[in-house]
Amino acid sequence: MKRKYQVITNFEARSVLLIATLTLGAAGHALARGTAMPTTSEQKLSGQFAKTDRDGSNALHAEEAKSLSVSSARFIPLDANRDGALSADAFMSATKGSKPPAR
């Protein structure tokens, strides 16, 4: 009789561990879906931004943007806060075709 009780106890313990594992796995999956990993194109754009930002200011000035064939007429509307430079976020938004972030 004692052996039968141990089998049920082991079964219950394994069931609890299985349910906990599945729950944690599902929660991890849900969290991972909420945080976007950079895509290859985003990584390339980020690298292109870093190469073009010659002075290391983490912003592209009009002169630096010219090396990307960005004309003054195109640069001015992209510079949302009119500080004469595009931040990395504004650059990424502009190259994706969306509106630059407001500051």
C-alpha cells in the first residue's frame, strides 16, 4: 500500500513541475514577443549611421548626410526639432519611411 502512495506522490510532483515549466515557457514567449529584436536591415542602417557620423556626436549633420546622397531639401523636413542634426532615431524612422520622432 505504501508503494502505491509514493507513485501517486511522484506523479503529482512531476505534474506540478511540468505545469510550472509550461507556464514559465509561455510567459517567456509572451515577453519575448513584446520586445522586438533588431532585424538585419535595422542592423545595417545602424551600422550605416555609425559610419556616416564622422564626428561621433550620435547625430548626422547636413554635411555628413550629404555622403548618403541626402539633399538639403530632404534633410530639413527630417530634422524635426530644427537643431541641424538627425538623431539615430530620426534617421531610422526616415529610412523606414515613417515620421521622425517628435522631441
